[in-house]
Amino acid sequence: MRGHLPGAARADKAVWTGTLALDLLLGDVRSLKEKRTVIRPVVAELRRRFAVAAAETGYLDRYRRAEVGVAVVAADRAHCVEVLEACERLVMDRPDLQVLSAQLRLSTPDDAG
């Protein structure tokens, strides 16, 4: 890019990253295989509907618990919050899942300082 120094922050543009960690309790699930049949469609729908990165990130060996992580990158803070809150609502509206906790974090490159 012309006029851009590697590693230098551009004053006219901000980059925001947002993450959401959802700690979930699954309903009537009796095996890891059943767990995957519940979690995979949730992760796929988050990716498809909101153009986010999403994955099962925790409790991989427990069949009634799951952690789903979601990440988004945007030019402004408000968009990050809007997308991640919509992701949380989508998961909360599923009758087969109970959200035990949701942790939303936002950052900019300046936060790494």
C-alpha cells in the first residue's frame, strides 16, 4: 500500500475486534456424538448469518457443556457490539441450549500497547 509503513497505526482508520465466549448447558444430550449434532448447526448458522468466525472452543470432552467462541472485525465499535449481541440472541433463542454466561470483549490495536 502506498504511504503505509508496516506496523504503523493509521490515524484515519480504526480496527475493532470483538469476541464473545458463550458457556452453554445442553439439554437432553447423552453422548459427545449427540453434542456435536447440536453444536455444529449452531456454529454454522452463526457463521452464515453474521459473517463471523465461530467455533466450539471449550468443554470438548464433556457432553452436556459447551463453549462457543465468536469473533468479528469491524471499522467501528458499535458494529462489533451489534453483531456480537445478535449472535448471543440467536443462541439464547434456541430451546435446546441454556446460556450460563456470555463474555463480550472489544479491543483495538492501541489496546495491545
